[in-house]
Amino acid sequence: MLGFLSRFDSFKRTNIILQHLRMSNHTDAAGEVLLERKGCAGVITLNRPKALNSLTLNMIRQIYPQLKKWEQDPETFLITIKGTGGKAFCAGGDIVAITKNSKTNRKITQDFFREEYILNNAIGSCQKPFIAFINGITMGGGVGVSVHGLFRVATEKSLFAMPETAIGLFPDVGGGYFLPRLQGKLGCFLALTGFRLKGRDIYRVGIATHFVDSDKLGMLEEDLFALKSPSKENIADVLETYHTKSKIDQDKPFILAEHMDKINSWFSANNVEQIIENLQQDGSSFAQEQLKVINKMSPTSLKITLRQLMEGSSKTLQEVLTMEYRISQACMGGHDFFEGVRALLIDKDQSPKWKPASLKEVTDEDVNNYFKSLGSNDLKF
């Protein structure tokens, strides 16, 4: 579906995703997520295929208590999550619903991010093996309900990105935890540019733990559900068996392999201005493409994202989510997020008017304000 897009055109590719998210109210709320017991497993199925399984607050409120119940249930030995429709695992949080409702109800922006992040943490600390089948588009909030789990299974249809800087947001849902822990400065590159990884590359960088042919997922699920009182090792063995059998794109080189040394050099700067200068000084077409993409992003988003990753590199997941909740609420009180959604989604003019409009206008004090404690409103687990 997205193959015709230029790999580097951040706005176009984000717009395709966001257009799907506009179809946010077309599914009966009760059927948005399916929660079932199958064999030894608790199974979560995201069921909004027309909206690329984007997460609503209603879905989060169904998943979280059930996850906690299964975690305590002695008959449940593993928990899985997948999406319906074939195109997407989950393309993100339902930001359209948030922006529409926030005009009349500020509480929605508090509740959505708070409860989403609490769910992300619950997955990260889940006492039962948690397996996410990230088959298809996996972005933003979809990454949050998968990447923190013990096992993540990618396929040749998987497409990963954190494209939030294009809409005046930041790579949240624990992005400040997992992105700086990827090899070298890859996480910083992915966060600032929204670059998309596909298929086996998602496994190669460690975002997925296994790679399985998409047409084998049904059999893999059946084999997992049929296990009798499995240990974590028994589950890992089944996943490894399927992973080993998959030969798709095995010999294809990692898409960023030839650029990693330069990415590590460019993105090791401790401010966005220096990163941009590094890219400008490099004459390669790849550097110029990244420069073009970054220059379209919200200057505020770029600066808060770099700071988020630098701070997150030495924090626990809970500490990162607490920090990210503070940033999210500052974004909801700001200009760029609503302007980004307007420009990419509502009016679709692809010309957001960021405020401030340039990096030099975004002061250290501005950035600091995104990280300030919310006092009694801080995220609590």
C-alpha cells in the first residue's frame, strides 16, 4: 500500500497513515478490541482494521484490566497481541479523536496519555511472557503496546516508524527508553526523521526479537496456544523454530548498513543545530535527503525529542514514561501538535505553520518547560 511513496518524504508517508486514522468512529466501540482465552494463552486482538487498528481510550480501558487479570491467573501462561485486517498491527494512538475532543474536553488529553503510558508500563513489567505479532504497519502507539513486551515477532509485511516530529509531537510511549538503547545513534536518527524500517530490518535492529513469514503466523499461534503449562523457555523455543525456518530477505543487507557510520557521527551531536550542520557539511545524497526531512519537522518537536532521548538513555521505563507524560501535557497546551494535525489531516495542505518557526527561536527555557514536574498531576503507576 505504501510502496509508491518516497522512502524519505516524511509528510506524504505520515499523511497516508493519518488519513486512515481519520476513520476513527466507524467501529462499534464494544468490538474495537477482542479479549479471549485460547488454550494456555490470553489473546488481545486490536479490531479496527479500517482505522489501521489505531488505539482509542476505550480500547486501552478494556486491555489494561484484562492484562492484569491474566497476569494473576494461574491458568494463563502467555499473553499475545495482534491486529486484524492484514494491513496494520497498530498505526498509533487515535490522535484525531484526541484533537477533536480536546477542544471541548481537556481531560481527554490527560486521560488518554496517562492510561496509554500505564498500559505501556504494564506490558514492560508483565509477569507472563508477552508476545506481540507486529505484522503490518506498527507506529507510535502501536510500538508502545508491543516493543516493551518480552517477544516481538516481525514479518515481511512489518513497517516500523516513529513519525511524531512531523505532527508537532515526540516519539512517546516509551520511545525515550527503547530508542537510545538501539545500536549507535540509530534511535536518534529514527526519532528525528521518522525513517521507516521494514520487514527483517526491524528484527536486525532489535525492535523485533524474531522474524517469521506472515503466512506462518496462524500456525505459530496454534502451536503456542497448544503448549501445556509452558515455561518462558518453551515459548522461546517455539518462536525460535519458526524464526529459523524463515528465509525471506535473509540475504538482503540492512537498508542502513552503508550509512550507519555516518549516522553515528552526524547524530552524536548534543544539539539539533549541530546535527543539521553535520548533515549540511556532508555532500552525500543520503545526508541531503535527511536534511530535507528534518527541515520539515516541528522545530520544537526536534529539540524536545533530542533532549527526551538523551535523558531517557539513563532512566528506567517508568521514569521515562513519567517524563514523557510531562512532555505530552505540555504539547497538548501548545501550538504545534494541533497545527500539525490540521496541516496533515484536516486541511491537508501539508504546510504546517510551526510556532516558533525556526530552531533558533526555540530557547532552552522553552524546552525546559516541557520537562517540568506536574506536581500532583504527574503520572503515577
